[in-house]
Amino acid sequence: MLPNYGLGMTAQHNIATHEVSANDLSFTYLECGTGPLALCLHGFPDSAHSWRHLLPELASAGYRAVAPFMRGYAPTSIPANGAYQTAALATDANALHEKLGGNSDAVIIGHDWGAPITYGAAILEPERWKTVVGMSVPPWGAMGNAFVSNLNQLHRSWYMFFFQHALSDFVVGANNLAFIDMLWSQWSPGFLAPQDIANAKATIATPEHLAAALGYYRATLGTGFRDPALNDAQSLVQSETPPQPLLYLHGTTDGCIGIEVAHDAATRAPSNAHVEIVEDAGHFMQLEQPKKVNELIVNWVTSNAS
């Protein structure tokens, strides 16, 4: 059962929960409003509930705002073939666009893991998406550059390499997933979010769903399964250059991806893109500074709607 803690609605818009089959998976998703599709993709360790502040604002702006629980995150199903490479995740987003009746006016928004998935979906099938928003994980090769030239970022990203070892399945899952509490405290310093952390833990509470979440990292940096049928798509998504208008947001106190990585991304941004730094926000900026983040996103998608 999904949590109900009184934050799922405004005076105008209720957030409902539905299911849909797409790309051979059963997706559970949150939905609010009517109009062109606005697909909001969460990351790790997180849940669709982190979009609860944005969904009603998108609905008020005339969108059908949808936030799925991502591939392998409960209550969404686990893929039978265990594929978690970025191309598989991006094809999920495009399949959801199809199944939810999206058209060329749809927008796609992604945070953390949702960001590279968003970029990938927009690259693979650009006709589906009018505008793109990425948050907390920059495009344009900035992350790859950080891994080879920024020792501070390499230190921050230690967990990605730890996840390649089978021991991480036990360590992350131990003591009521205390590892997740640690990441949130490091990534959004000083931000207390017990309900959001509980929501995040609920998506990976079983060993199977935890393995799925770690599988994203193993397919990217390690020996995790990669579907050979997606080899060409994987090459495309790694270009990280969506052709649509793209807004990238990054928090000044992000303890997961340093602000200097965002500044580097800004120097690489093409003419169709804009980078905005969100003050007094860490990694989970949509929860820490919802009013500012909502305003930036809604203004971006509506100003690029025509």
C-alpha cells in the first residue's frame, strides 16, 4: 500500500495512483491534472512521492503530470531480463509516453537517475518530447569529465563503486536500510525528511527491489547485464545532447554531485540549454526548495510550449 500522509493534494488538484503496462513492465504511477503529458522521473534512493509538490503545479499550468515508480522500484515490477542500462530505462519513458497518450507537446523531467533517463528518452525519440528538464546529474559529458579530473567528485561518488561489490546488497539492506539515511544526510545536508526517506526505503525494501536499484549502477559502471538488442540505443543515449530546449537545475549544497560539476556543465551547454543554480538546496532540491524549483520548471516548460 502506498503511503498517505496528507501532502498529496492542493485545493485544485488531487494526486491519484494508477497502474499501466508498458515495455513489458507494470508501472505504478502518481497522476495529477489533464492536458499534455508531463512525465517526472525519480532517482536513487527516492520514490515518485518526491514529485508531490511539483505535480499539482504542473496540473495548474495545464499538464497531465505523471510520476512513475521507476523500473524495479516497488510497486513497479522488476524486469524479467534484469536490464538496467540507461537505454532500457529511456525506452521505458518513451513507452510510458505511448501508453499514456502523450503527443509532441509532452515534457519530460528527471532528477538524479531520472536525469540521464530523461536525456536518453529525448535523444532516442525526440518527436515525443517538447522540452526537457534535468536535475542534480548534469549532461554534456560533465560527469565523465568529473570522474577523470575531479578527485573531490570521485570521493563523493564512492558509493557507485561500492555498489559493484556483492557485499553492498547486505550492507545497504542492513539495519532498516540505514545506508539510505546516511546518503540523504550527506547529499542534502541539514535537510530533515523522515517521510521522504521512508518512502524511498519502501521502494527497495525487498532484496529483489534493492538488487534492481543497485542494478542501475552495475549496468553503468560494472558487469551488470546489458540487453544486446539495445546496443545501438545505448550508444545514442551516451551522447547526452538532447535537441529540445533543456533546463538543468543544480543545488548549491549538493553533497552528491558537487557544484563545480554543474559549473563545468554550464560551460558545455549548447545554445538550446540553460543552467540554473538553486540557492540553499542540496541534492533533493524539489523537496528542499519546492517553491523555487516548481517556478523554474513551470516557467521553462510553459515558455517553450509554443
